[in-house]
Amino acid sequence: MDFTGELHGRLVLPHDPDWPTARMAWQLAVDQRPSAVVFAASAQDVSATVVAARHLGLRVAPQGTGHNAAPLGPLDRTILLRTDHLGEVSIDPLTRIARVGAGARWIQVTDAASKYGLMALAGSAADVGVVGYTLGGGVSWFARSHGLAANQVVAADVVLADGTLVRADAGNHPDLFWALRGGGGIAGIVTALEFRLFPMTETQAGLLAWPIERAPAVLAAWRRWVDEVPDQVTSVGRMLRLPPLPDLPEPLRGRSLVAVEAVCDLPAPQADTLLAPLRALAPELDTFGTTAVSDLHLLHMDPPHPVPAAGDGMLLSGLPSGALAAFLGMTGAGRDLPLLTVELRHLGGALRPGAVKGGAVDGLDAEFALFAAGITPDAASVVAVHAVLDELRTAMSPWEAATGYRNFAERSRGRFDRPEVEARLRAVKSAYDPDDLIHANHPLPSAQ
């Protein structure tokens, strides 16, 4: 394999000394073994890689950071196309549009946008790749008031399966544009995205935390509370078993806690009034207050660097008392679990399907999202975490929604889309990539 004369970036092969690091995903527990790795330096490099792969009978798997690398599965006869170096970010403060390269991470966008008093529908972790997150839907801290990040996309630069670079928007390749917004990168490789920003610099946000033994009372109160809050409030109920790491705030290190994290896009007095029922439970830690939007990535306490971990998630159609009891039975103080976090994220509001018009996924047909993860530094811990994730999924399966959310699915292979949406996605895949050259992290077979 040699098309290096056409590359401005770099081709790495299994015999090269930097092969172990070149093939490494952010998710360190995923052992990626492609045929080759290309570090693209431009959209033209992406095109050249696609053309070479077709000539060699290989596939191409694009990857920005590799936070959700596990669903890629085996990468036999596949070129792993790393877009790390396509990291350009530009903000147009007049149109409130951001243009970002495929390797851009959210911290770059939030920092750049904040200089103009703007915010993006960013993920909860600063180093998550913008493009992968957005193509999968994108549930931000403002999801209940603004909907999915995917539905704020206005254009994408895309390399097709024949190597052609096109612009997809409402007037150009509209079917592809529709599919990209929430359907994942099934039919083309995105090299740049353009999306809307919103005027905002500060919000009310923070964490309330109690010893994990208080979980039954706290989560029951939170469950009642979310039924009363307006759409400007997005919140998460979490069970945390935190290691004694210096990256964590000192009051949390080595603790097992139940926590509520919330962002309220409301004036401070109104937010304080809303929080009163939760504060009445006397949290041990209360960080809620006025917060710069560009600092919201600190709220969820995601690891700031690559880690070996395994996780999985599902959507829940509801969280009645039986579901909450099952959740507490699996995750409460009486269990010695190898899970760092198990969270319930409140959906609804602008996340209801059709509330914000957009692409293939224009909302999530569920009331809550569940996600759990554990650190897996060795083979034994992988087995233990996977077993508990499976047990948790089984326990919550009576309340599983009919569809799922790609960005929270790391191991499960359930249906993500309504049948009519899936059929249309298959048709787009068949039209743009009939030979299935592009290996998306949640693959969708071509239409037959």
C-alpha cells in the first residue's frame, strides 16, 4: 500500500514504530487493529484515502477522537482515517455560525464562541469531537430548551465514497444532508461542519451531592422534581463511585455519592426557587450558581484525558416507581459495583420528536436516557464491567424505549430509528455508498 505521494498528511503501517499509538482511540480499552492508519491533513487527503481504499479493496473508518470507538467492531481490511489534524474553528459573530473541521473538539468551539458572547450545543466533555457527537445527535446541557445539536447544522463538507468532495445543505444533496443530521456518518465522510450558535455567556448550573446511602430519597425527589421544571432546565441524576484521583474536586475523591447536576437557563432567583425542593434534602455539597457557559464542561467531571473504560446506554420510555426501584436495586449503596458512573438524564422538552425540525433524528422518543461506565485497566475488569452493564440493561429492559441514541450506545446493537427513518437511511446509504466502503461507528447495512 503506497499512496503517500498524494498525501499531505501521514500514512502509518503495522511495521512502523509509532503504530501502537497511531491506532489508539481515546477509549483506550478498544484494541483497534486496522490495515493502516492515515492522519489526514486536508479534505484532499480524505479524498485520496477513499480513492486508494477503493482501488485496494479496503474500507475507510473515519475517526476524530474515538470516544465511541467500540461499535466500529473489527477493522479488518479497513483504513482508519484519523481527522485529528483537521481542527480549524472559525466563528462568524454576525451570522452566529461556527465552521469547524472534522478534528475539532468542543473546548475549541466553546472557547472561540464565548469571545463573541455566543454558545454552542456542546457535549458535557471538553475533548469530545464535535463532528462525531453532532452526527450522532448531540444531547447538550441545553437540549431540553434547544433540541439536538444535529438539528442546528446548516451545512457539511463531505467526501463521498467515490472520493468526490461535495457540500451538503438544504439545497445541495438534501437527502445526504438529512441523513447526516443524527443518522451518523453512514454515507459520507464529513470534513467540516457549519452550525448555529446562540447568544449566551452565563447560566445557572451546578451539582448537588449526598452520600450514596441517601439515593432512594434523593432520586425519588429528583424524579418528582423533573415533572415540574420548565424546558429551560436540563438535569441528570447520577450514582458515582469515584476513585481518589487528583483530577477530581477534593470533596469528591474516593467517595460514593448520589448527585443531581442541572443547568437552568433562567434568572438566578427563579433557578433558586426551582432548586428549593432538592436543597431541602440538605446536600453535603452544593455548587449551584452563576456559571460561564464556556465552563460547563467541568460540571459532569468527565476524564480530561484518554482512559481505558467500557460503557453503554439506553433510552427509557419513562421512569415510574418500578423503574426507579429497579435502578436503585442495581446501583444503590448495597452493591459493590465496578462502575464509575450510572446516570439518568432527563429528556423531553425540545428533545421530543419534531419539536425542533431537522434531519434524520429530530428528537429522542423517550423521557430519560440511561448511561453507565466503568474503568477497565485490565482483562478482568473488562469482564466485570461488561457483566454489570448487561445486568443493568436487563433490569431496565421493561422500560426501554422503542428507539435508541447512537452516542450512548457503546455495546448494544438495538434499533436507533423508527422503521420509516431507518428505511430512508438505508436508501441514502445505497445511493451514496452502495459498496459499503465507508465504515461508520454505528454501521447501517446498504438497502437490498
